Amino acid sequence: MSEGDQRYPRPLDDVPSTSSNLSSVRDRTYPESLACPCDDGVMVYMSYLEKTELQIFKKMLVNEQFLPDTLGITWEQLDRASWAEMVHLLIEIFPGVLAWRVVLEILNTMNKSRICSLVEKELKDILPTLELTYFHLNLRKAPLSLTSEDCDQIQAYRQHVMKDNFPEWDKTIWPGNQEDFLYMEIEKHNAVLPCLFLPRSPHMRQPNTVIIHGIPGIGKTTLARKVMAMWARDEFYAHKFKYAFYCHCRELSRVGERSFSEWIESQGLRSQALVSKILSRPDQLLLLFDGFEEFTSSLITGTAGLTKDWNQKLPGTLLLSSLLSKRMLPEATLLIMVRPTSWKGVKLLVRNPSHVTLTGFNRTETLNYFRLYFKREVMGDEAVDFAMKNAILLSMCRVPVICWLVCYCLRTQMEETVDLTKACPNATSVFVLYLATLFSTIFKKLSSSDYQKQLEGVCHLAAHGIWSLKNVFDKTEFQYVMVAETTIDAFLQVNILRKLEGQGDHYMFALFIFQEFFGALFHILCYAERDIDYHWVSRKDIQDLIKLSRESETYDSQMGLFFFGLLNEECAEIVLRSFKCELFSSNKLKAVKVINKLSNNPCCEISQLFHCLAETREENFALSSLVGYQKVSLKIKSQEDLEASAFCLKHCPDLKKVELTLSRDFYKELGPSSADLASSIHVKEDEILFDWLQDVCSVFETSDNLEMLTVSNSVMKAPVMQILATTLKKPQCKLQRLQLEHCEATPKNWVDLVGDLERNTQLKTLLLRENFLGIFGVNHLSTSHLGELALEKCNLTEVSCEAIAISLRHSKLLTHLSLAENNLKDAGSRHIWRALEYLMCPLQRLVLRQCSLTSGCCKYMASALKNNKNLRSLDLSFNQLRDDGIILLCEAMNDADCELLILELEKCNFTSISCHVLASMLCSYKKLRHLDISKNFIGMEGRVTLSLIFNGKQGIPVVAQ
């Protein structure tokens, strides 16, 4: 990778490919940065065979004559087949259960007993769903009868495909060559691509349509070109796909009406007779579709106009819609590359597709790329350090071309011996500085008097395109915004724009992120020479820009982030120097007012807003914007989420309630492969994350108004628990209510957290649900300062109850205790009842709901109910008390001089037998105000018995459905 001077830094000299970086890896044979579409795949255990073992399997399949001679499959094709392709072949030629029996027979012969057990298990699991066709041979269609001339044409077509797809990256977007050690590993491609058509449960069929999702620049086209190149070499599903064609949607936009057979001819097969033969066997046909963003017409989602006839001449939109909907060639296999914005139209046409998402570089790969790009170690270390401290920028770098662009810009700044933190105040400024290297040429091409007007037009078009989901612009649209041809030529020369091949005067931004940047710039440009010297941003504009920053799981447009990044004063000064234009400051004040009002009427997630505010990097702006925000709900799934939360939470002056989730995805982003990084980088990264976590947790200590913290569905590893525990035990923390629900942590970490909470005298309510505390966690729990304690579904046992009972006896403040959904059993509850016997126990509500209690626990209640004058509410629902238990309970209430007002006995499995005792208790016990006996088997007899009492007894709400 050269660091030499370039006339213009093209957006992809030295840029790596990531067609292999697919999400959701299931099988151990794939790197975590990849995704194998193996979810729901069958026979995945075949991947456990070593390479030599797989070859033995193939030879036995042939030698034992399992394969019918009519298949027309050569040994050369089998020899190159991957394990996933072999699975596909087996299930295609051996219907129903027969495929598993063949596999089992061969593996038994190979003495692969462990894998055989997996075959038997899978077969047992899926047998009910297999189609009942295994008694019949799968009569495949005979191979096509091809002449020698046909074979020569097909071979020539394969040669053409190999030539046309070398190199595999799209040179129209990524010119230059690639020298990366890491991202062009053929082994990764070969491991993942064959799995695209792996048969899936429950029907054991190959997916007939596969959607490859990915944001712009992530590698969809590279993946498609890789598939075509592999097919041409007979290395991609050779037994299945005899013919493959790659269709870029711009090809269907640039001509009038034509048939699909004519389009096939245009790909290099000049014989109409051969084309007809190929299309007569759509089951052997693979069609790849790409470039929907360049398709200038709308897809047809209805059936009108769609056709089955491949010889019928059609407009491009009808032809493409007929193919995608499988109206035409329904047996063909489709591989479709889409951006998130394009998927909205495509999904209305395709039927039962499988999905794969390209994720680009993971964090480790990005940092490794940084280290490789900079030949000098000192510069590399500085760049890596800068990137790790800017999670938003680092996240953008998952797109390979953006990673290159950022490295190029940082290198340029460091060569001028400037401090990166001063030169680049935020992520937006990096793109400003990169584009500044191109604008020196643009300034020479455009007159100074007309320059701002031309820039406005380009920005206007970019913004309009983002809002209307439009990426392709014709010359008339440029003319409409008064952009001259000389301006178009200038932007083409420096690769900000590119002209679409074969489509006349149609243009796109060379990189989608350029369109996003200029779109953001349009909303904040200042035009001093005009009467109205700015573009007024409405309240809805600002709201939409915030939502656009993180639109969905797979797609987040950068235009919203860039808009807020341009509000940074230092960034605005860079824009002034670089583009010779000022930014309108009043829109900054408008943004503050709009965000203030969103606190009462939110139209977007708080995480979207926090990302935008974090990109401003201005504390005063964040503080002014977040006035009035009393409740914040955050789901931290990435380091950018963490950084944004660390920046914004401490600038919420009115914060009263925080809801926090630290998802498992946050740790996945680091990944086990982070060990590949230099140890110094590893340490530095941990320090940065530690600082951000501390910033988040410091809010729980320093916020004057914060009353409640809820942490739910979170993975709480040791550093997180350590920071949280350190913060919460400080006596100056104002927190009054702490709720931890479904948090994964070790028992030792729970000990660290709960052990010192008594130092926080402000904390009055502690709610723990679905947490495995362990016996030591409960033993270290102090309740002396608490008024309410819930330990629900926390795997508590009889031993745990002893520790709780001790705390209960000594507590002077605890009024509410819930131990619901723990397997306490009667023996465990006995400790609680004995604690209640103490006259000074202040407990008012006790919840033992679904605690595996029986009638045996009721005998321990009598003394507790008699001696304790504070207990007002008791919940024993969802326990097997049955009639014996209810009778004992009623007798205890009759005998005891207790103060119980609320009694809940939902689904305690008692019958009408208990109703007579209940009726008697209700007659004598006058204090009860609410009784819940729903979901029991009292029948009509029990209802009649109780109704006689209720009709004469006023003021008792009874639930008895």
C-alpha cells in the first residue's frame, strides 16, 4: 500500500474488499467477522470433516454407485465441491429421508461415529417434517442436448465472465489495485459463499431466492462478481447451476423494450437457439441482480403487465418485476444485492427469500487496517489512538472505502505535523478535510463569483436525493438546481461524481457518503449575497435528521450525523477555510429549541438523539438541548452507543429516571479476534471503554435529581459491575430506587455489588429479578436501609431464605418483600414466617408467589399472623396449597388477631371444598378488603357458597373468575 503522492486521492486506491464479511456465524469453521447463512441449515456437521475426509466421502459416494448415471455430474465437479455444496447435492438427488441414510451409511463406513450420532439426532428431529416422497426416485430432467458449437459458445462465455470479473472489485467505483493481506483471503470466500444455498429446515429445500443486504460500499457488488468468477471456473454449485448471468439494473434502464432472451443474447451468447435451450431449463439457471439504486424506474408490485414469456418484449421495469416475482422463470435461482433503501421495493415482489447481511470490517479488522496503512509505526499508533477515541468515526470505517478515506485524510494531516485531536474535532471534520483536498481543483475550474451558487445546487440535489431515496440524477435535474456542465465536469474530475456507464447523462455521487455529506451541508449553508441568506430548517426537518442518524438495525444514514457535526464551531471554521463558505448559526439555535420540545413529545429514540449530540462535541450545546429530559432509555449495543451515552448523560440536568441495557452485541463487537491486536492497543482500548463506562456511571452519583435506575437484559461483565458497584456504594449518590432485571453476572460480581449498598443511605428500593445471585450474593445483602426489596426469580433456595430472614429480623424499615418465582419450598418459607413472628418486624407486604409451596407451609403461618401486627398484604398465588392449605390458612386467620387487608390466592388449586371454610372466615374476619381466588376449581357450588356471603358483606372486592 503506497503512501506516495497522488494527483487526486481516488476513492478506492488501496481499498480492501469485504465480500466475505457476512454476519451471524454459527459454525465453528468460520471466523467471527464473517457470516455463514447456516442458520436453520441442515447437515452442518458435514463441515466437521477434514479436507481429506471430505474427499474420501466423495469417492465413496461415487464408488458405491449412489449417484445415478443420468445426473451428468463429473468427478471434476465433485472434486471441487465444498461440504455445503455436497449437502445441497445429496438432498437434491436423494429425496426425503434417503439423503440422511446415504450420509449415515458412508460415515459409518468411515468410522465417524461422533458425526453419525449427529446425523441420527438431526434425522430424528426433522423426520416429521420431511415430505413423504422418499419411496420414489427423484427423476431429474435429462441434461440438455448441446451441440459442439453450443459448448464452444458456453465456454467462450465463461472466459468472458472470468475476464469481465477480474479484478473482483468494481473498478467504476474502486479504481486501482488492492494489496491487503487480510481482506482478500480466498479461503474466507470459499468457506462462506457455498453456504448461500445450503438447504434449510423445516422443508429441507435450498433457498430459491437469497437477498444479500448491505449498506453502500460494504461489498455487495464485490460478492456478486466473486460468485460469477467462481461459477465461470466451475467452482460454485457446479452440479446445480449450469448457467449464470449477472444483471446490473442500469442495463435494464438504458434501452427501450426488449425480451429477456434478447438480454441473455447481449451477454455474449449470440445464438438464439442456445438461449432458448438455456431458458428451457430454469432449474439450472442462476440470476444475480445488483444496482437497484441505479434503476431509474419503479418496480411493478401488482400482477398487471407481468408475464411468463421470456420472448416477449417488455419495458425494463416490467421485465425486472417479472423476474423478481418469479412470474417469469419460477424455477430459476435468484441472488439479489440490495441496499436497505432498495429493499423496500424489492421485498414486495420476492417470495420466501433467505437473507444474509454484509457487515463489513469488524472493529479488529478496522484497527488492523489502520496499522497496515501507515508504514511508519509512530503514525500508525497515533492514527489508531485517535480512531479508538472516536467511536462514531470508527463505526463508519466498517465500510472499506471509508476506512481508506479516513486513513488517507489522517495521514495528510499528520504529514503537516498537526495534532489530530485539534485538526479533527469530530468525525464530520475528517470528511470535510478529505473533500478539501479535492476542492482545490474545483476552485480552479469554477469562477469565484459563481462558485457558491454552484455548490448550493449540488448540495440541494444531494439533500433532495436523500429525502426521496434517489441516487441517480440526470442532466435536467442538475439544470433545475442551476448546476452548470462545467461544475459537473469539475466534480467528475475529482471523483465526487461519476457518470453511469451506458446511460447517457446520468450521474451518481461516487460514494454514497459524499451525497450524505453534501445533503447535510445544504441544510446549514449561508449565502451572504442573497436576500434570504440560508436554507431555513423546519422543526420536522430537524426531527427527521435525528431519526435518519440511526434509521434501523442495518441502515443508518450519515446525513443527520453530518448535520449536527457541522454545528460544531471548530468544524464550521474548517468548512469556511476548505469550501470558502459560511454556515448559518441560527439553525443551531433552532435545533436546540426543537430538541427541547422533543422531551415531552418524543418522535425518535433517545439513542438517535444522543448520537447526534455526541457528534457536535460541544458540551454547552448538549446541555442547552437536554433541558427538560427527565427520563432516558438507552440500549448500548456498540461502542458508539457507549461513547454517545457517556457524553450526553452528564449533560441532562433534569434527569430523574435512567433505563439502561448493555446488550451482548456490545461485547461481540470486540470479539475474540481482538487478541490479534497488539497488546498495547488492547490495553488502550480497555482504558477508553473504562473511561466511558465511568462517565456513564458517574451520572448516578452526581445527578442531583436522579431517583431511579433500571438495568435490564444486560450482560454485566466484571469491569462493568466493578464500576457500578463503586459508584452506588458512595454515600453521596442520590439514587432512591435501583432495579436490576435479567442481568448476567457471576456470583462474585453480585457480592461486590450488593455487599456495600448499605453505605448508600439514600437507596430505599432494591428490585432484583431474574438474576442468579448465588448464596454468597444473598448473604452479603443488607436490608437495614431499604424500605422495599424484591428478589424475584433469582434461584433462591432454603439456604438463601435463612440469610434473608436474619436481615428481616433486624430491619426497622423494610415494609415490602417479594421472593416471587423462587423454588423456596415449604422449608425455605419457614424461615420467613419465623422472622415475621418478631413483634418489631415492620413488613407490610409479603409476596411468595409461585414459590413451590404446599399446604405444609400454612402451619407455619399461624404464629406469624398472630404476632405480627404490621402485615397488611399477603400474596400466595400460583402455589399448590390445595384444599388442605386453604383450610389451615383460614383457621389461622380466624384464630389470629392479625391486620391482614389483602389476600391473593390465585391458582392455588383448591376446590369448592375450601369455599365453605373461606365463607366462614369471611364472616368472622371483618378486616379483609381484597380477596383474589381466581383460576381455582371452585365450580358453581363454590361460587354459590361464596356469593351468599358476598351479597351480605359490603366493601370486599373479590376476584373469583
